[in-house]
Amino acid sequence: MRNRRNLTTALFSTVVLAACLTDEAQQAFEEDDNDDTLVGDGKADATASNGYRSGCGAAIRTGSYALHGDVVTPAGVKAAYYLVVKDEKIAAIQATKPTAMTVVETNGIIFPGLIDGHGHVEYNHIPIADLGKRYQNRDQWPGASLYQTLVKDPKNAVTAAGLQCEAIRHGEARGLVGGTTGIQGTPATSCAKSLVRNVELTNFCQDHVRQNVMTIAGFGRSISGKPSFADSIKADIAAKKLDAFAVHAGEGIDAHELAEWGQLKSFGLNVPQLVMIHTAAFTDTEYKEIGAVGAKIVWSPLSNLLLYGKTADVPTALKYNINVSLGSDWAPSGSANVLAELKVADHVNQKLWASKITDQQLVDMVTINPAKAYALDKFVGTLEVGKYADLLVIAKPATGTAYRALINARPQDVQLVTISGDPLFGTTTAMDALGKMGDYEVIDTCGSPRAIDVTVGATDVTRGTEKLADIESKLKAVNPKLTPVIDCTNDAATKALHGTSAE
């Protein structure tokens, strides 16, 4: 259970919904999921607390320890170095063994924690949903009868049972076991706070990220006399209240989706703060203009291929120096986490683009790139002294580079995951050494035991003491096809790639 003492942070009401709904479906959920009218002012709110909104109030952990292994830094891989954690932050990266603290011999490779550039976490209890065909744009598939049966029915059953919070915790646990320490897209709830960092909520005493899943054509619409989304975004940028806003753009392969870049330009939203999710419809022309204004994109190859049979032209985006992040999207058409999505991205890169994207560029898409996209790179995204100790340790293979090791890493290769220095998942040996003995559950990780701590001790977090086993039991009662926290198969990728040029 994590110690969260006197933590003061602000909750930011955000827009999070099922991936890419039609306007009609969007309207039905708007009251609960689409309150994007608020943007934080960067000030702490003493009425709310969350241990991973770090930098406000007391630290969630104190004390020092060191991890010994190959440390992946911006300056290169430091072989057999010691990464020292003090309280919540990285205090040193050094060649000499520190004294007067616990030292964990990882025999592995230490990376910054992975950041999922986009995911709809509340749907991640639902298995991959093969709708039997591919579509031209995102407005088409929500009307499919199989979508109702495979996605909406289990989601509605969980909602009707009052288990939304359990669904979110389960979805975040699926990310955590793959080294995810931050996700864009986890909804704010009053009953459970985040297990991993929610990048569009309050982090490090700031809450300057927004999201909108509405169709872009509606961004100029004023509702009940309030400023339109486009106008409110521009006002917040002018007032220096906004660092990034995420929208679904170009999700599909037809002229309807291709036109969305022009629509964004017409609203004056072609700005550096723009983060566009998917962009599968865009061409060289659009990417050249996107690069010129400094906007960013999030790439979700598995979801794109399953739904549309085509994905974003990432090499062209990189040609124009566009910041590209990787996103798992959601379980009904995406990967369990970005560690799994890395493998899909790598396969697509090899199959379609003759490996034009380097291994380091792929790793950057789940570390520093999303940190920069959401203006969190001062705090996380790389291993540097002074940054927060969001860490991932994987087993070191006998041969190959550190970057290739991460791309190839399987669930059982994950040795340790920490957020703000707090160990939440890893081998029992590492978790015990770092003070978590008796405060975790042991789960099977493809034949290897791992310890996971999903409990929250803060008094204002109801249901925070629920263990993962209890959460899964409740969810299985209404969704018998509950996705596993540890996904040891490659079934989703196989289905998505079938019948495409990336097969």
C-alpha cells in the first residue's frame, strides 16, 4: 500500500471517452465524460489529494536506495552504473557503489518509465473486438452490431454494476506491469485516484493538458452560451494556462478524415500545443505543415490496422521532425500496454518501411517524446539527476543493444517498475529489498512470479484498499471475458495485421 501523506493537488476535469465515437454517441456520454471546459491554473487544491500528482505537498516516499545495472541516459548507456533514488527523485547516476543505503543488484537495464501517449483506460477490461470488417473512418464502426455486443454491452454492464473505478484500476494495472508510469486518457474519478500518472490531470503542481474526443468539425460549436472548444483552447494558450491539448485527427483513411487537418487550421488550432491522435489519413502535405508549426502526433498502429487496415506514415512524419509518441489506444482494438505496442510498431517498421525508424527512435516514442508532447519533460521522460524516479528495469539479454532489448522485452522480462521512486511492480526480491514485503500480491507473469501493489492508503480514496484479486473478481462477475492483467500472447497483433500489407 502506498503512503500518501498530506498530499495537496488539483483534480482536472477532463474529456475521456471510448475511442472515436460518433457525434450521437458522444452526446449521450457528454455529461459524464466530456467536461472539457475546465483547465487548471497550476495551483494546488487543498481539498484533493493524489500521491502521483507529485511536487505538491509531502513526498509520497522518503529515504534512499540505489539500483545497479545498465542505465539508459540521454548521453548514452552507462554500463554497470548505480542510479540513486532519494525520496521521489533521481539523486545520482554514478560509477561507484553508494554507501549507507540499500543497493539492488538488478543485473538488468534501467530505463525511464514508459509513457502511453494515448489510451482509453476505462475500456481496457474488454478483449480485442474483431468487428469482421475494416472501415473508412471513425464514424462508421460504432454503428456495427458487433461493436454493441463486444464493446458497449460489457462496458455498460460494468457501469451498471458501479464498477467503473475497478475497471480503471484494472486497466492501469495492465499498463503498470508493462512498465507504464504515465498514461494520457485515464478519467478522473471521485472513488479511486490514479495508479499511474494521468498526464492530463494535475502533475507536479500543474494541470495544463486537455483532451477532446468530439469530431473536429464541432470544435467551433458554442453550447449554452459557453465559448466553443476552439475559442477556449486559444484563450487558455494566450493566458499561459495550457501546454497541450489532445484531439483525435485523421482517424481513418478517407477524404472525411483527411480534411480534419484543414478544419483544425480553420479554427486556428494549428499550434505547437496540438497533439493529434492517429493521423492515419494524412499525407506528405499535411505532415509538412504539421512539422512547420511544431504540432505533435500519437501513433497507434495496432488499433489503426484492425479498424482501417492502414496506419500513419510515421517515416514521413519523422522526415519533417514531428514529435511522434506511441499510444496503446484501448484494449478492444489495441495492445495491453505500450510495451506490447512497441512490438507492433517494430513489426510495421520492418515490414512496411524497411526499418527506416531506428530502435532508439522507437524507444523515444514511449519515453521522452510523450513527455515533451505533454510538457512533462522537465520532470520525467529521461533518466537525469533531479527528475522524478519513474523507472523501468528489464532483464538484460546476452546480446544486442539496450534499445533492442526493450523492444523485444516480454512481460516476464520486467523486473521492476517505480513511480516517484515507489516500487509498485517487480520481482519479489526487488520489492522486498525496497521495503514492500507484506504489502503486495504475487501474480503469475507468463510462468514467473511478480509482486504488484495496487492499493492506496489515502483516507480520501474510497475503495483504495481493494486488492487486484478483489477487483478482478468483481469485474469477472459482470464481464466473464475480462482481459488478463498479464497478456502473454500475441493474439491481438495477429488479428490486427491479418489481411493488411503489414501481415
